[in-house]
Amino acid sequence: MRLRTALCSAVSALSALALLSACSNASTTSSDGKPLIGVDYPRSDTDFWNSYIKYTPEYAKELGLSLKTTNSQNDVAKLTANAQTFISQGVKGLAMAPQDTAAIAPTLAQLEAKKIPVVTVDTRPDTGKVYMVVRADNRAYGEKACQYLGTKLGGKGKVVMLQGGLDSINGRDRTEAFNDCMKKNYPGIKVLGEATNWDGAVAAQKLQTDLTANPDIKGVYMQSSFALAGTLQVLKQKGLLVDPSDKKHVFVVSNDGIPEELKSIGEGKIDATVSQPADLYAKYALYYLKAAIDGKTFKPGETDHDSTIIQVREGLLEDQLSAPLVTADGGTYGGVPSVKSDDKSLWGNNLG
């Protein structure tokens, strides 16, 4: 670095500008000597993502990484602008969770051209290359919810599916898997699918409308905990927020594993969730960024952390982390094992 500094100071003003730019782009470490990486948080209006935000600096410190962060607030335009900021700051790797998985392609192409490795968390881009996708099997989310509700309803009745955003691979995977599982295994159950775009107020309004038109609804699948508060409020207003032993009880399955869900399962307000690993998303997003900076490569197969790397398409790998079904009794439903809601292995039971 002393030689480069000397060279940069010795040249003409015009050449100095070019060399200084090259020096900046070539920097691999922050002022504290640690590799500099960027993390864009997708939003901070849900308990799940706030937990991810909490875990990220903890794992950055543990892995010896220097961290810069932004928040794109569920806006792909902001995510694109934030990526430009990271590029100008000289980050050597970037983790992001694009909520619009199609529109992010041009940004990924730009980062690839600048040789900045990208890890996407929770979501997988529809097109484009990234170093690794860190994500649980979202089709399994829909299948686990289906098997639980199908078992509890005895294969008959009506259920409401409060979908996320269908512009997201997560919303599409959960929706398609839930519908496919119901058609195959529980054809006697009618699914009322409601698009909500991950908006809790929209979800509550549509659930209320469905319950008014179909008072015989016996199940609800919320594709994320964004709908939890509104769902409980609507059920309470309808006189349906009752103990699971009451014949009026509506069985509710959520998806995230936040503390409020686990508490609600213990209290009998909802019945199950799928615990999406916010802690492991943070840990392995940064783990793979460090691996990319170190020049490591991976291939499909079992990992040393109870997950499986799959090849989604040519040049795109996804580490599918474990995401268990969580219930009050830890039973098996439709062949799907579950863990009890008070199990200490769940990240939602370990937040300080």
C-alpha cells in the first residue's frame, strides 16, 4: 500500500484521479483491516425482519467482517440505489433480500460486471447470477401447512390462504405448493386464495369478507406473520378466537416462527407455524460472503449445518436451511413431524 500511495501522489493531477479511483476499487478491507461487506435489509416493519437485523451485526463480528447496511423498505428502486451506494463504498460482497425477484436482474448484472459477489437471503432471483441463495425450502412451507390443516380438518371443509406477494418467488412457491398438496391429498377441502401483497391490513379485510360470506371456514393459512395481528383481531370479532377444543375453533397456521407466534400457539390462539430461520439467514448470508471473498466454491449436496445445497439452474446454487413445523404438542401431521412451540432450539424462543 505504501508503494501504491507513493505512485498515486507522484503522477499528474489527471492520472492521480484515475489511479486513486483504482486504489479505491481495489481496496479489500475497511479501516479496521476487516473485509468490508454490505447488507441491505429488505424492511423493518415485521418482527421477522427486525430479528434478522438484530442477528446480522452479531454474526459479522463473529466472522471478522466489517459491515455497512441499508434498508430498501420493500422497494426495488431503493434497493437499486442502495446497491450503487455500496459499490461507491468499495464493498467486496453484498447480501440482499429482493422482494421483487424479477426486477432485481439489472442490478445483479451490474454487480456481476464489477465482480462483487452477491448472496440473496430468503428470496431467489428469477433470473441472473448470485454466489449463493440462502433460503429455506418455501414449497415445503406450503406443503407443511397443507398437511397440518388437512389432518386437523379431516380432509373436509374450507380454508382461507392469505397469500404473500406473487411477484416474489416465496409467495409463488408457498401458494403453488399449498394448492398442489390440497388437490392431491385433501380434495374435499376448498381453498379460498386471497392475494395480500404481504400487507396485514389487506389480509385482515379479505379474511373478514371471507368469513362473512363463508361462516363454515375452519382453517387459515397465513403465508407470513405479517397477517398475525389482523387475523387474531378478526377471529375475535367473529367470536371464533376460542380454545382448540371448542368446535367453533378455526385452525390457523402461520409462517415465520417469531416469538408472538410461538406464544400464540402456547395460548391456543393459533395452532402451528413453520419456523423460518432468521438467525441462520443472517449467519449463512455472511458466511457465504466471506467464502466468496476468500475464493471458495461450493457444489450441490449435504452441508455440515443440517441443510442441503441444490442447483436451481445452471450457475445458481441454493442452500436450503431447515425450517420445522411447530405445534403445541410436537406431533406428526400428514407424515410431517413437528417440534413443540416451547422448544429452546427455535430461534423465536432465544431472543433477548
